[in-house]
Amino acid sequence: MTIAISNPRTKPRAGNADAVFIARSIRHSLRDGEGLLMAILLPVFMMGLFVFVFGGAMSFAGDSGYVNYIVPGIIIMCAGFGASSTATLVAGDMQSGIVDRFRTMPIRGGAVLTGHVVASVLRNLVATGVVVLVGLLAGFRPSAGLGGWLGALAIITVYILTITMLFAAVGLVAGSVEAANAYGFVLLFLPYLSSGFVPVETMPSWLEWIARYQPITPVIEAIRALLSEGDVGVNAVFAMLWCAGILAIALAWSAVMFRRKAGRR
């Protein structure tokens, strides 16, 4: 009679390992009460600040109202803040040594990054829903049909995935949690240098060029056009090209840095 002996070093299916780490990251998110509270309060504070404090001074919005103009910008801004936590979480895992423990297990090394990234995307999609809800309460009145909403959701999801993967790479590069937080903070300024809150035409000529051609402006303009049934033009194409290029760089960068930092060969 032949007895089959299982090999404890046999790797489980890649999807199983990814699912385990995604569940791990989601559990950590649910246990982080302060983080969940901030994800809810941040859109409320940002919407209140721009609509009720700055909105009265913004006459360019016309009859549609300033709130209709800024909702896409606040969605992108809050997505960036939410994704930035990925950098600190990845840096924390690398610094704590738990990744070294994972290396001794028969699993795909990059599954830990997959868990952080997928959980962050899910968190930020929930935060996006909060932004839209708060915007509706503040007077946001989109005219988009189902196709417009689905198109805007697709662009938002791709952008969140892109920025989250970039923050994951930043977390791998940083030498500590504090450094990861500081490095990531630089990326959070980009929405302010875009068409998210004022038209780029109102900026000085040298700054207008930067704001017009940086990656976030076509993303915001495409979302704004889709939600208002406006002319999307080439903005959606440029938005997807920017996201695809940045995502490819972030994936390659994170793969190289993970092998270097975690000792994978």
C-alpha cells in the first residue's frame, strides 16, 4: 500500500495566499477605529470647508454652484489621503520584521503587498461613496445617467488603484514609518495644483502649464464631465494613459524594492 506524504513546503495556490492577506488587511482596517472615523470625517470637513467657507467667493461656477464643480476634486483628494496609509502600513510591516516571518512560509512573497493594495482600494471606494453622499447633502446635483456614473466609477477605481500602488512602493523605499508618511505627504499636494478647485485658466501662466498637464487634472476633468453629462473629450484617454504609465512604473518599482528589502531572489 502506498502512503502519500504531504510536503509542508508545497506552495498553496497564489489566489489563496492573496485572499488571506486581503482578509488580514481588511481586518486591520476594521480594527483601526480612528482610521475609519477619519475616512468618514475627512470628506465632511473638506466639503464643508470648500463649499461653505470658500464657495461664496467662487463666482466662476455660475448657476451650477461651486459644490458641483469641486466634488470630483474632493473625491480625488480624499482618495489620496486614504491611499497614503498604504505607505505607512507597508513600511510598518517591513520594519516590524513580520515580512521575514512570511518569507519562511510557502507563499508568494508579494501577496502581502496585494493584501494592502486591495484593502486600500476597497476602503477608498467606500470613502468615495461618503464623499458623494456628503456632496448631495451639501447641494451636489449631478445630471449623469447610468453610463456616466459607471464611467466615472471606472476612472475613480483605476486612479485609486494607481495611487495606492504608488504609495505601496513608497512604503517599501522608506526606511521607517515616519519617513513613509513624510514621503507620501508630497504626493497629496498634487490635487491642489490641478483643476480640482479652480479652473487652471485663473492661475499664473507658469503654474497654469503645470496644472494643466499634470496627471490629476485629466482625471478630475473626465470625472466632472461624466457626472455632468458634459463633453469628456480626450480627458478620459489622457487620464487612462497617465494611470497606466504610473501603475506600470509603481508595479515594477515595488517588485524590485520588495525583492531587495525582503531578500527574495
